[in-house]
Amino acid sequence: MRVTSIGHAGMLVETTAGSILCDPWFVPAFFGSWFPFPRNDQLDDDLRERIESADFLYISHLHGDHHDEPWLREHLRRDIPILLPGFPTREQQRTLKALGFTEFVRTVDTVETEIAPGLTVAIHIESSITDGPGGDSALVVMADDAIVVDQNDCRTTDLGQLRAHGPVDLHWLQFSGAIWYPMVYEMADDAKLDACRAKVKAQFARAMRYVEHVGARAIVPSAGPPAFLDPDLFVLNMIDGHEASIFPDQTVFLQMLAEAGATGIMNIPGTRIDVEPDHHVTTGDSTGDSTGIAVTHPIPDDEVAAIFSDKRAYLEQYQSDWLPWLEQMKAGWNSPSTDLVASLAAWWNPLLEMAPTIRRHVGANVVIRALDDTTGGSLDIVVDFPNGEVRRHDGEPYAFRFDIDRRLIETVVAQRAVDWSNSLLLSARFVAWRDGDFNEYVYNFLKSLSRERMKRAEAEAVRKSAPPDADQLAAEPDIQIGDHIVQRRCPHRAADLEAFGEIDGCEFVCTLHGWRFDLDTGACLTSANEPPIRIRRA
């Protein structure tokens, strides 16, 4: 088996039985905020040909750094068989059909499917609203006596499932950030820097849990970080490690893997990783431990190293090459021209009516300030969650606020974008403020802007609001973490705390999403909406 990196979470898996193209991403995403890092716009012609003639296509989920709609529309044949995760809805299939694709292979969560003689896959899904109502997924490929796990940024809660198909050779795993928090929030500089460092620590802790439990022969850093080339966003790049950013690069994670005694593989777009018997880990001219894996970069090793050792110069050259594209892209943003309040009210009021439980959990007004660069003013819109109404803001108190360029809001409204997390917020082109704790229900609403999505989001909110089932709790005894006894499941996403739980000073942390609880009382410190955990000294 040969796996070639094509940038970010993208890879081409080639076997004697066929090839699978996974998450190809080439066109900058999220209003031109995210670019692949290292850059993948200079792949050689042979690799591009192999990419575009792959036998199968796998798209893990619908976020723009995985589902590259402009590229998919222009570069692949319409009858390429697409491996579909077994998500609860057909939204992904409908989206791909709208691009003209005709052939689909539906899979069942975790079940092995032979897609060609000698080529078997299993797709593992996560379908919580936190993963985006469309869901997220991880791919396991089995061929040529090798197993590759493409976990990308899927936060699998059952760690045993990914290794249930046999010993894993390569584990492609996200380690860097993929969210807007805390960089966009109004807070003091020192508090923001501390929040960034805590987020990075949680990201690494989660990644290392997967490393420990999957137990692959080699780990390949994947799915990040992006590069931010717009001059307005360039500060989000982590270059010297002291920035208020959650986007460390591969070198930091590879050092952490080495210190833990794990084998990590540096990869850049074009890096080829061959999994064969009786090979050593070979990178350039150096040979490592005997693991049956050979690594070949598309450029000399010293040039690979220079990408990271002289990262600022690399990013500045990358930026210079793409600035004309950025300027053209921004020119296409919709100008303020519609009755924005009426448009949002007609769209969102029926959705608010569908979601009484979400509205109750938000329990406050959310203000959206649509900023007009030409006038310096703003159109302030209030989403009144208690009363289920969108209207013009008239000074009412609020608990959450988003300041966003009106052109961006007009664009996603014109697109009828059903997931503003994907279409707008991941751009980090906004400023946020909140009075108090994180409230996931605000974001769950903004991810669920269709009747299909809102129905699922409300159902999940109802399920989470229900009291715990006594029989279920009795069936899973408490566990011991350090010198404390704690319930088995995290109340946020039911993560297995035996795998993801750890004690950090006077706090208990679920490292799957970084949620924190008071070690003495069990109170949730991340969100007041979550119930406390059951915890006591052993």
C-alpha cells in the first residue's frame, strides 16, 4: 500500500486492488481565510494525474477544507464511485449529486465493506450536532496486508473501534486547531493568550489519547494547521510559538510523539509513504527503526526542514503568490442590498419555532452586528431566543454578540447556507463577545439552518435534557482516574472518561473537547448548561 499526502487532510491511497482519493482540498476555504499548509499548488504532473484518475472518492464531511466544491466540480469524472459515510441523513449525498456525481457506495457505520476484490474499507461516523449536523467520519482502509486509519479531524468517542479491524500501520491524525475560539473573542491580551495555550494543550492531549489507544506503527500529522495568508488574518499563523493562536505545526507534534516513544512521520504535499514488509523507516538518506514503512519526500530533506525553520519567509512568499486571488475573491462578496432583517426573519423564525428546547438553553438575546465598511455604521439584528423572533435590535440587553462584515452575511444569506459554522464562522472574519460561559446551543442553532438539520438539533437537545436513565448508569460502574472515582461518561458528549479523562490541578478534564469540571464539586466550569459530573476522592 502507498499513501501520498496531497495537503491538509487530503491523501491518495494506492493499492494493488485500486486507489482511493480522500478529502482533496486545493481551493482556499472559508471566504479565503484558510489555505493548505504546506502549500499544495505545486504538485507534480504525475501526482495530479493519479489524483484525478483515482478509482474511488471519499469525503469525510462537508466542511470546506474537506469538501472542496470548486475543485470537485472541475477535476473529477462524474461517475467516480463515492464512498458515503452512514450519516443519519442523506445531505452529503444530495450535495454531491447537485455537483453532478452519479455513483455512490453507501456504507454502514464501522462495518467492513469490500469495494473491490482485495480492497476493504470501514467508515466510522460521529453524528452529534457538535460534529456538525451533517456529521464527521474516519476511514479505515485494508489492503495488501496493511491497514491505514484516516481519522482526519473526526473525534471518535469509542477508541476501540478504530483498531478493531486489525493492527494499524499508519494513523493519519489531526493535532492542530480547527476553530475560531478564542482568537475572535473580545478579551484582554493576556487572557486570550492563556486561553490559546489551554486550547493547544487540550488539542495535544486529545491527539495523544488517540495515539495511545490506536497503537499504530507510525502516526502521520494531518488535517492542519491551515495557513492564513490574508494580511488581516496573518497574525493567526503560529510562527515562533508565542502568538495568540491555536495552530501549532507538524514539528511540535512530531517532537511530542518522539518524546512519548512513538514513531511520527513528517509529511508535506507530495510525500509518499510505502507500507511494505521488510522495510525500514526511510526518509531521504536517513534510516530509522524497522517498521516496514518507507518515506519519500518530493523535495530534499533540507528544503522540507526550511519550510518550518524559516516559516515566516515561506508564508510571506506563499502570501505574495496568492494576494491577487484574494483581492478578486473579496470583490465577489455581496454588497449590502437586501432587506437583511426581513430575510433573516423569514428564514429563521420558523426554525426558532421548531426548537423550543434549544431556545430555552440559550435563554437570552443574541445580537448580530452587520458592519458596513463604506459607511462605518452597522445594522444591528437581535435573535430573541426566549421569544423565538428575529427583529431589528432596539437596545434590548443581550448575552452574546457577533460583529461581522455585512457583505459576508449577505453572501451566506443569498446562498441560504445551512451551516454558518462552516460557511462563515470558521473564516475567523468576525469579532465575538459573550457575557459568561460558552453556550454550545447558540452554535448548534447556527449549524442547523434548515428544517432537516433543526429537527435533529432539537431532538438532540431534548435527549440531553432528559434525566439520565438509572439502568444505564448502573450498567456502567464508576472508574478511577488518579486518586479520584468518577462517572464513566462525560455529560457533554458521552465520551469514555477512562480514555479521555485526566486530572489537571484542581480540575478534571475531558480531553475530547477540553471540557473542565471542578475536582471537588463536579461542577462544569466550561458551560453552566451542563450537569455536574459525579466525582469523589478514592
